[in-house]
Amino acid sequence: MSAIIDAILSETKPEEALVREQLRWHVANNPGQPEKALLNHLLSISTTVQDDTA
């Protein structure tokens, strides 16, 4: 899991800055639990995408 998180956070595309910021927030709020941080992040993105397409 940490490798996936590291890969996302190492991206530099400006249009993905908000995604990286949100992921950092989830990682900070789930110390020592990268699986939970990534799951919460993906769920929050999924909700955002669903809201945008509804």
C-alpha cells in the first residue's frame, strides 16, 4: 500500500494537486494505517465523482 501512496504523492501534474492534498490528509489522519488511508481516500474520490456525474 505504501508504494501506491508514494507513487500518487510523487506525481507532479498540477491538475492532480487536489487529489494529492486529499491523500496526504487521509494519510495524516490514519497514522500507521496506509490501507485505511488509501481506502478512505478512494471512497472520498468515488463520492466526489458520483456527485459530479449525477
